[in-house]
Amino acid sequence: MCKVAIVDDDRIIRRGLKSVIPWEEYGFSFVGEAGDGEEGLALIEREQPHIVVSDIKMPFMDGLEMAKMVKKKAWNTKIILLTGYEDFKYAHEAIKVKAFDYLLKPVETVHLVEKLNAARKEWEEENQKETLLEKTIPYQHRLFLDNWCLNKISDEEINRKFNHLIHPSLTGYYYALYIQLDSQYDTDIMRLHAKNEVMKIIRKLLDTYSINHEALYGDKEDLYLLTGLDTNSPLEAELLIKNFSEELVAIVQTSGQTTVTITMGEGIQRIQDLHLSLLGAKSAMNQRFRMGKNTAYSINDIKLSSIEVLIDYRHFEDELVRSINLGLSGKAEDQFDRTKSLVLHNNKLSLEEISLLMLRINSLLFRDFNKWDKQRFIHMQKKMITMQTIEELFDCMKVFAVDLADYVRLQNMNLKETIVDKAVACIREKYHMEDLSLQKVADEVHVSPAYLSSLFKAEKGFNFSECVMETRMKAAMQFFRETDLKTYEISDKIGYSNPRYFSSCFKKYTGHTPAEYRKLT
């Protein structure tokens, strides 16, 4: 279902749009609302709506600036802008930020629904093209590589596949490189953009090296570079491919797009056997937990034991850390039980190998959660060394991980209350600042704007901008009651440089103009 969000500083308009349109009847899902552009960005990042209906003139960040940020971040969101000003300059700016459409207030429901349907149609068409582009060639490449690794591809088909890319009769060495982006991305589009930038860097760097033949493949998350080197010296070939990989890591880091980890398989002299190098590169990537990210290393730089072949360390450890970070003790417990079952069923692993695994997990958890009781980590490490059975090792570490997850869950609960309370206190202290924003308050309490926005909604039941508005309006009401200051002076004291805009906000909040309210008091 097509997701829609509304961004407008007028609470009445937001409520009106939210309630007057039967969203589900028209095939839409209403996913949230925000009171200004900053909160709108946080909402878009969190909910990833397909369409956003936004006012142009808003405090903190207006609709045009928000649309620019959406465009800059390459989020696949259609923006419909609303304004009460029939001015060509707004239409011109709307075109510049690639807004889907521009409507004048008050907008009729029928007209808005028509625009929503049109925006949805355009989004679906663009997404369909993007999906085809993303899935066809990368999917075929990944399928080919997977089948090759499973020995399901004939020598003749390999020769045909690489005839124009890597010469099948090359008298030298072939290498497979496996490249992973280290960064995490909220959307597929952001990941695709970063991956494409890395591919551009790879192609540019290849031109500066004596790598005569190459084929670069990319799927949704990973990249595979298959190379052919015109040298009969195995040492020269290995040195060349290592230098290339290390320089690539450094250039990608300097670009600021992301960082990458690169693993290399062994050098192969027959292209039909290049899949063996690819398998080696993929096995080497499973050691990233030990070798680190933002680096390049070869299968020859590590030695794999039987446990490293059996267990997907990266998945197990990443999932475990993620569960503990979220305070999901039940999920952490289940991950240990499933892995233990796999190990016991296989019955090929030694006590020493499992002990090494558990010691490594203990070190990993200490690195990420060192604010917990340090002595417990040290005690656990000593205890594991003395254990006599594989089952005992798993069960002991499971209890330890569950306790840690429970601790994190309680810390997260306390942190939420502290953060929101600190944010409210910050607003009450600095409401007079004209440039007070979600970003500035988030910086004060040391969290991201998106996280702070979600905490406000969850803990207080209203948005950040509504909290700021209420704080300023209450201060203004007090000034009107207790002083003879003029409206423009009060406007300036509570953070509004435009007295007319302040008067408009005051009337929305109290139902009276400043002059009417002063007479009442």
C-alpha cells in the first residue's frame, strides 16, 4: 500500500487532511505527520513514505528546503507542496527541487486525491524501472557466480561468458576479489548509489594498473572483481593484486562515500577454475570479524579451521550484537540455541575450537558493551577456559548474553526518559533563540534528530515543533499579562523575527489575536 505523510506547521490543517481523506479506501496508508521540515525529514527517514504532502512556509526548515534535502539524500519520495501564496517564485523553486506538484491552499479534497494518485502512479513506474535495473543484470550475475561455485557451469559456457572480458587462453594468473561495503544503509537506493560510486572508483583505478583483463559484477550488496594478469610469476601477480586492493581501500575511504573490505582468493592458472579463487575470497570474508573492516587481505593471510567452514561467524555475531543492542534477550537466547544445535548435530568440532569461538564472542561483546560490569567479562573468560563440554560452553555464554541484553534493555528505557526530559529542559531554556531547531536540541542531548523526534512522539504524544510552539506561546501569554511590551517586542523575545508570523501562530494557538488577548487580560 502506498504510504503518505503530511508535514505542516498548522495542527488544524494536519488534522483536517488526516481525517477528511479516507486513506485506505483510496489505497493509501497514512504513516505520520510532522510540524516542520526538520521533523519532516526525520519522519521520512523513519517511515520512508512514498508521498509527502507538505506546506512550504514553516518554522525551522521550510518545505522547499526539506524537498532539497530529500533530493540530496536520493530518497525515493514524491513531494506535493502546498502554499497559500499565489506567487510564481514558489512554483519556480518547486520545479528546481523536483517536487511532484505545487498546489494552492485551500486545496479541495478531490483535487488532492487526484494528485496523490498521479504521484503514486509515477512512483510505481519509476520503482518498476529501478527494480528491473536492480534485479535483472545483478541477479543474473549472482546466479551465474553461484552456479559456477557449485560446479554447475560447463567449461564451454565459461569460455563464452568471458571471451570478450577475460581471455580464456591467458598464460598468467586469474584472481577473484570479493568487495563488501562496510556501511549500513536505510534504503536500497542509498545502498545502490554508494555501490555505483565504488564501482566508478574501481574502474578508474583499473586503468592505472597492469590488470589486462577484468570483469566487475555487482549484486544488491556486494561486488565481485574477476581479473586476469599477464605474468608468469606468481609472486609478481600476488603483489600486483594486493597493491591494487590496498590502494582501492584507501581511495574509497578518502572519497567519503563509504569504506570497503576486500578479500582475495588464491591465484589460478585456468579460467575454468577461477570459481575456486572466488570461493576462497568468500571464505576469507567470513574472517572480517577478526581481520577488521576497511582493509584488504588474502585467503593466504588467514588459516581456516573446520569450525570456520561450518559456522557463518559474520551472521551469527552481527545478529547477536544487534539483538543485545535492542535488548532482545529472547532472540539472543534463540541464536545461541540454534548455533549449539548445529554444532552438536555436526559432531566434528573440538572443545578447543568452541572454546576459542566463545572467547572471541566474549571479547566482541566487551568491545561493544564495555560500560557493563568489566569484572563479569573477565570472570566469564576465566570460567570458559575451565569448562569440559561444548554444551556447557554454549549454555554459559548464553546466560551471559541474556543478562547483558536485559541490562541494555533497562538502560534504553531509562535513557529514553532522560533524553526527552533533557530536550524539554533545553527548549524551555532556549526558546527565545530564533534558530532553535530539532538538530540543535538533538546535538545538546547527544542523539540523532530522527531518534529524538521519535522519542518525543512516543513519550510525550506530540511533536518537537509542537513542544517549541507551546513553550513560546505560553511565554508570550505571560508577557502579555505581565508587561506592556509591544507585540513586535514580545515576538522578538520568544524567537520570532517576523511579528506577522508570530501573530498568526499566536492566533492558531489561543484562538485570539495578540490585541484581542491583551484586552481579555
